[in-house]
Amino acid sequence: MSDAVLGKSSVVTPELGTSRFVRACLRQPVDRTPVWLLRQAGRYMPEYMAVRKHHSLLEICRTPGVAAEVTITAAERLGVDAAIIFADLLLPFTPMGVDFEFLAGEGPVVHTPIRTLDQVRALRTDRVEDLTYVAQAIEQVARHFSAPRADGDQLGIIGFCGAPFTLASYMIEGGSSRNYVETKRMMYGDGTAWPLLMEKLIDVLAAYAAQQVEAGADVIQIFDSWAGALGVTDYREYCLAPTTELVRRVQALGVPVIYFGVDTASLLPTMRETGADVIGLDWRIPFAEGWKAVGEGCAVQGNLDPITLFAPEDVLRARVREVLDAAAGRPGHIFNLGHGIVPGTPVENVIKTVEWVKEFGAR
């Protein structure tokens, strides 16, 4: 059993070990701002594209050795303070009985969307063991990074899952959406199907997170990628309670939780009510304003615009410094992007960004 299960919790505990990343999640003092990057293993990196020549995205996710290799390669190449396991938000769909695939140019597609109460009732919650390939990959990553690094710090291991609203929207819409008409139709109009769908997703996601923590994940990040499609009233009425329940059940495993959504500036104070240890900020809100919105008693992660990684070196350097200056060395900041690295991003700019965070973020 990992230290994450035995000793780590969302309560501040001084015996957490040497991971500056985990200490920052818990707003404990660190020697410098920790840094990792959303989609740090992805299509901008030649090493990843070499793997993709031989494996599809889902094959990588479902083959522990390959998923671990991709995760480790990115973390070591970039010199970041945490490795997030290579997986996909939709992996829990398969054991629930929802088939999906990735189509070129379209992203994930669910061919039979879930739009009726009978379909929701038919969703399985008893086959989470089918997802243990993710835990097996985490075990390999945790074993690889088990020794402290040259600076004495332990690299953090991040597991993750989707949030109930975001996964429900994929199930109901059949893929990505601009307006989420079908999702909101169920949310507003079916007082039986929507709560039942939330309940089933929470049960599956909590068990899935438990597998990851047992395997060695130090932190779980919950991605609410599409929460920004909601107004505050709708988020509060239909999503806050289930998301809070998921956060609570993951924290009960003894690890901190990072909760991240996109285009969520108006939702930040309400997202904080979930009790997550860290709230992710996207780039659309100034850093200081975002931290003020969630409150000083919460850690924050973010929030460089990922497209800034295409900028000239002087511009990129200034933007990195701007985020760190806004954080002002306060406990509880994890440097990251406001969303994931996109294809075509210059790898050397990503590496420089990490180096500058280490330089400018020193206490």
C-alpha cells in the first residue's frame, strides 16, 4: 500500500515526506513553487508521437507498460515536479456499458448516447475492476520515481478522473458539444434520471480513484472540463452536491484533490464549496483575481495560457514571471497552464518554462 493511503490526507500533516508538490497542495511551506503541465505527455512531443505510430490512444491507455513509459518520458524530459498518469477521462465508460471510440478530427464519440431513464438504470457500477490497467501503470511510474531526485525532492504522482457533470455530458451528447442541449434537457427535466446518473458516476469514479491511490497516486485531479457551460445557479443546483460528494470520497482515501474546470471564472467561489484542496485556474481570469475568488484558505493551480508557449522567448518569460509575481511566494501555489499543451507547441519552450519557474519561484 502506498504512502498516499497510509499517511497523506487533506489535513495538514508535517510527516508528508519530501514531495514539494504534495506540500503545496496542502498549503505547506516549500523551497520553491512546484510545476507540472496539463497534457505534458502529448502530441507536441516527438517521443510521444513515436509511440503513437504503433499504438492508438486507447491502446496506450490500456497497456500499462506503454502508458507508464509515456508518463515517465514526459516528466523526465521536462524536469517537472509531478507526473500525471497517461489515461483518458472516458475510460470508465466501458465497464459501465457505454461504448465509445476516437474518430480522427472528431474526438471521442459515443454511438449510443444515454438519454432515457431506462438507459441510466442499465449502466453498470460493478465492473470497476476492469480499469485496473490504469492502476498497474501508476504502480510502474511510482516504482520508477520511488527514489528522491538529485535535489532531495520526491516526484509527485497524479491520478485523475472526470467530474460527474463532464462525464455525464459526454454520455448524453455523444461527444463534445457547443450548447449541451441534451445534457441540460435531462438535467432540467428528469428529476429521476439525472440524480441516478450522478449517483452511478460517483460510485464508479470513487472506486476508480481508490484503485489509483492504492497503486501509488499522491494526488487525484478531478477534471470538470465542461463545467464552464453552466451558470452559477445551474452548477449549484445540479452539480455542486454530486461533485462535493466525489471530492469527499476521494479525500477519504487520504490524498489531496485538485479540482479543475475550463472557462469557470464565474464558478470559482462555488467550486471552492466542494472542499477540494486545490482549485485549478484557467488563463481567462487574472491569477490574483482567481485566487481571491476561491479564498486564501485554498491552494490554486495555474494559470499560464498554453498558447503563450508559442510566443517569443521574452514574451513567454515575462508571462511566467507575471504568474509567479502574482502568487508572491504564498504557500499553496502550483504553477501550471490554464489548459493543456496543444499539438505543435515547441518542446524547447516548454522546457524553458519549467526552468524559469524553478528560477523565479525559489523562496
